[in-house]
Amino acid sequence: MENNENFPSSLVSAIQEVADLKEMLQKEALSRKVAEEEVNNLKNQVAQWKKSEASKNSEILKLRKMLEEEVSQKEKLERDIEILQSQLLQLSSHADETRRQLDRGGSGKVPGDLESLMSQVKHQKQAPENREKASIAKLFEQVGLHKILSLLEAEDADVRIHAVKVVANLAAEEANQNKIVEAGGLTSLLMLLRSSEDETIHRVAAGAIANLAMNETNQELIMAQGGISLLSMTATNAEDPQTLRMVAGAIANLCGNDKLQTKLRGEGGITALLGMVRCRHPDVLAQVARGIANFAKCESRASSQGTKMGRSLLIDDGALPWIVQNANNEASTIRRHIELALCHLAQNEVNSKDMISGGALWELVRISRDCSREDIRSLAHRTLLSSSTFVAEMRRLRIN
């Protein structure tokens, strides 16, 4: 400090200013560095934003293109559906007119003892049948099964009716049955039974299900998807005998599957069949009788193989009185199925006491003597002689 006193005051001031300037420069340099870093950060953010915007714009363009394609596809589909609806209406009108012509002519009447609803078509006049089949085949080929099935969910009731008629006709052909099921047709038909209140739709849908139920694999799928409950519900609410005939035909087909006996009975299948006899229409009764005969045959087979014990589920569910009552029904289509049902029931010794007390023994004796069909007459005779209970009762009653 003493030395500084020797310097002129102006020099000291200059040195101090230089020191201050250095400090200011250092601060400025630091500030500049901080500013540069902020600028760089901003540049990076801007670059990222631009990149993001470019990506978003690209995504927007892509979405816009997809939307335009969807709109175009929807318009094309709507045009296809309009064409399909028109074809369905024409085809259904043609089919209805064919049925009216056949009804007027009398030769197209469908017999009631058919082993499947699919056989109905075979008894119609050949030319109208071929025209209708050709129309359906052409429609099937032109528009495809998926589009036909999509119309089962159409808002227009008329379109749904015509679509289900086409599906029912397609289902009558064995070659189409698996295709219909694989494409979701069975699920759609069952849904119609559940959701629709239109009995015409119920009738035709049940007929389509009956045709699909000719296939053993389809029978299991129908059961797995709650088909018996839905068919039973349809039968309870139906008033038209033809609706009941279709429902009874579907259940009758299911009754012929050995694997489904317990499940079918447990879900009300036998009860539903017996409930439909209230109708008294011979075509309905024939399908009920066929179902009972199918069920009894499966039970008889299971009993002979040792896989079923105890008396018939048909007897448990109260079917025996109706069976005995109709064993000599004037309609051969009913009588033949009942005769077979009695023979099958009688082959299980466990059923014999119930059959005797219920009057079935007398009917079996009559069948063994008077049935016009030799095979059934012979079956009844052999069945009676193979049962020790029946033989003892016939001796007691002095029946030769």
C-alpha cells in the first residue's frame, strides 16, 4: 500500500477500471455461454417439435387415407346389400309363388312322417324345385354366404325374413351345412329365436336349425349354445302349427344323438315335445312321435351296451300315457313312430312293470299281431318273448 501511494492517482484508477472490466467480461462470457446453451436447447426443442409435427402430419394423412378407404368400402358394401336385398326379395317371392302353385295343385303336399325336414323338398314338383334351387345356388355364388348371413341382422323385418328363408333353403343341402355353421349362421339363427318377436322368423329359423341338426357335430353345437332352451321357448310361445312342426322336427333330430340324451332331457327337451301335442295337428304330432321314437331307440341301445341303468327318461317325464294313447293312431305317420317307440322301450326290462300298468303290453301284443309292416310286427313279437316280465304277465292273462 505504501508503494501505491507513489503511483499517480490516475494510474490507480485506470488499474481499477481494468479489473472491473475483466470481471464484467467474465460475467458477460458466462452469461453468453448460458444464453448459447438456452438457444441450443430451444433449437433442439424446435427441431423435435418440427419432427413431431411432421410425424403427426404423416399420421393424419395416413388416417385420412384410411378413412377415405373405409367410406369407399362402406359405399360399396351398401350397394352390394341393396343388390342382395333385391335378389332376396325376388327369390323369396318366387319360392312363395312356387309353394302356392304346389298347394293349389295338391301334388306338393308334404307327408308328415319324414325322417328329416330336409326331405320335404324331394316331394315337390321337379321343375319348380330345380328353378328354386338354381336361384338359391346362383345367389349363393354371386354374393357369398357371409353377406347373406349379415342380412339376418338387418333392421328391415322383411329383409330378415327373406334372408332367413334363403339360409333355411341352403341348410337343406348337406354340402352347405358345415359352411353355414362355420360362418356363424347357427349362432345367428339361435339369436333370432331369442331376440325376434316375429313368428314367421321363428318358424323359418327353426326349420333352418332342424336342417342343420341333421349333422351330428352340429347337434352338439346346437345343444352347447342353448338351442334346446330356445326351441322350447319358441314352442311355448308359438300359435302356428307349422312353427310347432319345425320346432318339433329340430328337437326330434337332436333326440337321435346318443351323447345328448341326458343333457337334452335335463334342459327340457322331452317336456317341450310333450307340450306341443296340445296342438293336435297331425304334422306336429308326427314330429313329436318321431322324436320320442329316436329318444327311445338311443335309450334302448345304451341299455343293451350297459351304459344306461334305470327306467326310461321318457317314462320319468310322463310320456307313456300319450304313447299308449297314440299307439293305434289313425294317421300312419304317427302310428309307425309310436309302434317303434314302444318296441324300443320294451327292450329294457326295467321299463316292463310301468308298461304293463300303463296299458302298453296290450298295445305291444296288438302290434305283434296286426301291424301291417312285417319288420315292426316281428320286432314286437321278439321283444315280448325276450322279457320274462312280459311273458309271465301274458301267461297270467292267458294271452297266446
